Amino acid sequence: MDISSLRAFNAARDARRAVLLLTDLTGGGERVIAPGNTVEEGLAVAVEDAFRSGKSRVVETGGRKFFLNVHLPPPRLVVIGAVHISQALASMAKIAGYDMEIIDPRAAFATGERFPDVRLYAEWPEDMLEARPLDAFTALAALTHDPKIDDYPLRQAILADCFYVGALGSRKTHAARIERLKATGLSDEQIGRIRAPIGLDIGAASPAEIAVAVLGEVIAALRKRGSGTG
Amino acid sequence: MEDAMQNIFSSDDISDPADVAERWIEGGRTVAIATVIETWGSAPRPVGSHLVIDGEGNFHGSVSGGCVEGAVIAEAMDVIADGKPRLLEFGVADETAWRVGLSCGGRISVYVERVG
């Protein structure tokens, strides 16, 4: 392997970009491929499939064997609202291997004392998400109930094709939210991607139980991505 | 805030074998990377798992639960010496060809190549 290939592969992973290292097992040599790059006809479908599934594998085409080593960014969980549920979710997300961060402009909520072990930004989502955009490997859970805080990131999450978009709130709250989001130009189909009421239907009552339901729903959305059941 | 953002995605990369390989090379070491490219049955490490080996036999990462690393490291020494990639297969069925096997009953294929 060329050192430049290794460097390019590592740089893409560090920058949260999907990347594929294509190694020619028959003739030797390799290439670093990004989503959308042009590849030989015999490999195009396999490369596309690898980027979708995240599964690395060997492919034979034209009498040659190739290894497709694909790397998708680790799942990130962005939570809007430094609320009680977020406190429980922070510990659980860490155990489950999700890189979680919390955004809440209300300084009284977003304190290091309440959230000792998670990245916490006492900023408006408008400012944070401009600096660190959402992407398809990110889940967004809006937990404040406050339209001033939740609406913008929900809309951004839909536009960024986040693999999960969830919003806390009663059916009535959500019905009002749908109308507001429609007024911003989102289609019914786009708005329909929002999971509300948030969380798997496990009868969760306490903040910690709701956190379990939310995390379970996030995991399901990630693992069933593209299978039509997510 | 700027500093916080710099650190966002560097959490556990320190132990990632591909990153370790890059660091070792920058430190002047000769390095081979072994990668699990196929698995059959129950295999301890998934496809894409890496073991990185240097010319002194130091290694980092894993391609199995410790069952075949010794053999892979030995092969990696040859790969580092002659620069030719090797395709190794391990499994119960290959016990006569290889003195090591996977106790779990699975089978794995490992590609070993020199970097640089």
C-alpha cells in the first residue's frame, strides 16, 4: 500500500467523510474512493452498496479480485435541550458507543454541573449547526418543546438527511409543529421523517425510561437504514 | 469554542490501527498492515479489522481473538522483507496447512501488505 493512500484514508475518517479503500488483490495496488467518484463499471454497484451498508467485502469482476474496505463515520447524536432526559441519555449514549453532544442556549439548563461527561454547548442551534453541520451519519433529537429552540435544528436535520430525527412533545404539540415547518417550505414527506412522539413505544414514563426509548429508536434507525423498515 | 471543535472527532482514534500505522511510518518504522478481507461462519473479528506490524515484530490491533496473530506476524516479517503482499487463510479446515486455527470453527482470509 502506498503511504499516500493510507494518509488519504485516515484523513477522510478523521474529517467524518465516508471513504473506501479499493485494493486490487490480483494485481496489487489500491485507490482511495469517495462517494460519487467514478469507478470501473464492474465495481460501481458494489462500491455504491458498500457506501450505503458500511459493509466491507471482496468483489470479483473481470477475472480480478478486489477488496472494498469502506469506512462510514461513527454515529453522532446531537441533542437539543439540556433537560432531564438528556442527562440520562448522555450516560446511555456513551455506553452504546454514540458520540453525543447537547446544545441548549438556556444557560440555566446547560451547566457543566448537570452534565459533567458530555460535550455541552450553551449556544443557539443556529450558531452551533453552522459551525458544525449535521450530516447523514448524525441523529438529532429535539427535546426542549420550545419552538424557538427546536424548530430550526429539526428543519436542518431533515435537509441534511440525518439518519434519525426525533422531537419530544404531545400529538397536539407536534401538530402545531408540523404546521410551522410546512410554512418554511418543507413537504409532508420531509416532515413525516420526524419521529413524534419521540422514542420506541415501550410505555416509558420516567426521564431515564424515555432516554432508553429514544436511544433504542436511534439504534433502530441506524441499523435498519436503507432496508425500508427504518 | 474553537479548541473544543478541534477535538470533537479525535476521541478514540488514538488506538485505531490505521492511524497507528501512519504514526509508526512517520516515526521511521517499516510497517505491514494485515486486514481481514473475508470471513465464513463464526469469526472473531469482522471484515475490515486491521493488525499493524512493524519490522521489529511490534504489533497493534487484531485480526482474530488472538488465535492466529502469531502466524500473521511471522508472515508479515516476510512481507516487510520482500514487499510482496500475501493472502493467508485460517480455519479449522486448514489445520494441516497452518499450525494455528480458529477454535471457534470459523474461517478467515487475511491480506497482508507492506506500506510504502
